[in-house]
Amino acid sequence: MKLTEITIRHLQMKLKSPFATSFGTLENRDFLLLEAKDESGTIGWGESVAFRAPWYTEETMMTNWHMLEDFLIPLLLNKELQHPDEVRDTFSPIRKNNMAKSAIEGAVWDIYAQQTNQSLAAALGGKSEQIEVGISIGIQPTTDDLIQLVHGYVKEGYKRMKVKIKPGKDVEVIRALREHFPDLPIMADANSAYSLKDLDTLKQLDEFNLMMIEQPLASDDIIDHAKLQKELETPICLDESINSLEDARKAVELGSTKVINVKIGRVGGLSEAKKIHDYCAEKGISVWCGGMLESGIGRAHNIALTSLPNFTLPGDTSGSDRYWEKDIIAPEVIANNGYITVPKKAGIGYEIDREAVDAFTFSKKHYR
Ligand code: OSB
Ligand code: MG
């Protein structure tokens, strides 16, 4: 396979409801969509999960465009590839910029799966026919709003709730939620809003039998997380701190994390995500697939990855209708009673709704 043509599009999709985290509130999802064609005319799709602003990690939609245009696309166009794993090696001279790398690597995996006539899940070695998913809920104006929302999602069949926390919106919010839902699997995601100075607050969370607490400390830390884990009964799950297999190894060896949230974009692509999965399986560390408020295309990649056997905990990839009035794939992703069926069709397994893609496109550029 050899990529001969690539199109980058900037899309903007309005979220059904604003998503608030410890670092800010998002109303519109701006992102880059990549369409790649190989010499035989097969088309593959990838999504950059970088946001408009660098609050989750340092990458942004526009740094991704720059990296793709000036470095990554020139390295990949017209290069003969036997397997998508070679994309990772091709990009190895370029440091970091993982979301940019992942966007184009995802399109290569899609093409490879189509050409070997298998689903993306099967191409990755995934076996599950369905995956269990949960919901990630942003910070709500009031605790009553949160409880009402959770009631709704529990009714829809979602079996695990992740709630965002930040200083001042933590212990009492979780206490109220736990009182209302004594047996519900609940976890909390702090997106790096705390430091070791907040040890007392974080220790109070041990009372509520949380499945885990996600990324309580700095986004680039594994040392303080190891100290914190020694003080907490609740398992720590790292998100922002893990950007590669090497990061995962160091965090596991230090005891900084008992669970890893794997995001394809954050770690630089499906090949690296699979390596982290395999390493964690060997070490007895559970993994789950995180979400980045993706459109259907990124969502399809997440579903395929989650079909690997060590994704034993429900992920954040819920149905399209939880985010969008209208998604850009057909059929849309449907979660039934908290489960999503892994598509069997070749490639990412969903059709691209080009009319919808065009409707959400602000600008685009072709590379050949
Ligand atoms: O920390 O997992 C996170 C969304 C944007 C940025 C970071 C995170 C999240 C989520 C939402 O938690 C996951 C989703 O529903 O896609
Ligand atoms: Mg997180």
C-alpha cells in the first residue's frame, strides 16, 4: 500500500450539551478529519482528537494541521507500506505530536483492514463481538443536575458512570451520588486538578468505593502519583501521563497506576495502543478505552481497539446520540443496554455520511 492522496478537513460539530471539566467547558467540538487514498483507490479515514486549545495536552487542532502538512504527510506520501505498524516507525524521527501521528495512522489501518478484507477490530487482533461502555459526565451546575443525569443514563442501561471532579466539586458531590446509587460502579476523573497538598481531600474519596480515580495529579507526573497511590485504597488510573509504551512501563514499575486509560490519539496511534494493551495484559494491569468526544470516525477506531481481550473495564465511548444531533457515519454508533456491537464489515465498519461531513466542514486542503 502507498498513500497517493490525503485530504485534511476542519470540522465543527455542536455538542448536544456543553462538556465541563476541571480545565474548562466545551460547547463545540472542532477537530481534523483525515481522508487518505492509496494507489488502488481504497479510501481510509482517521480523526485527530486534538482540541482547539491546549488544555488537555499541549497539542491543538492547528498544531496537528501544521505537523501533518509540514512533516508527517511528506514522510508518508508515496511511501510503500506492507503493514500499518510501519507508520509508527516512519514517524519515529518526529518527537511527540501523538494526536497528529495517530490521525493519519488511523486512516492507514482502515485501508489495510479493507484490503485484507477484515474488520479493523479483526486486523488489530480483537475478538470481542460486543464491548461494554460507560458514560463520562462533565461537571454539572448542581449536584441535583448530576443525579438526574445519572438516573437517565442508568435507565438507558449504562452500567458505569465516570464523573468529572475538581477542587470544591469533589467529596460532597461523590458522597451525594453514592448515597443515591449505592451499588453503581462510579469513578472520578480530576484531569490533573490536584497536587499532593490535597492529600486529605483525595483520601476522603476512599470512603465511596470508587472503581478508580483518574489522573488526580499533574498531567506529566508519575512520581507523585506513586506516592499518592501508597496513601490511597482507591486505584489510581493514569490518562494524561501515559503517552507511550515506555511511559506505561515506567508508571507500572513505579506503582503510579493500577489501571490505564488508553486513548489512541494520546499514545500516537493504534499500533502503540496495542503495544500498551499487550504489556498491561502481561503485567496484570487492566485497561479501558478513553474517549475524546469523538465523531463517529474516531468512535469507530475506539470500538475496534476495545475489542482486544485486556479491555476488561467499560470505556468512555458511548453511543453517538450522547454527543451529537447527527453524526457523520451511518449507521450511527448505538449503545444498547450499555453494550456496543463491534461491526464485522471490512475497515472501520461504518459508512461515511459525506453530506454530513460537508455540512460540518469549515475548510479543507488536499495533499498529493
Ligand atoms: O479526561 O478522559 C478525559 C473528554 C475530553 C478530554 C479529556 C477527557 C474527556 C472525557 C470524555 O472524559 C470522554 C468521552 O465521552 O468521549
Ligand atoms: Mg481523563
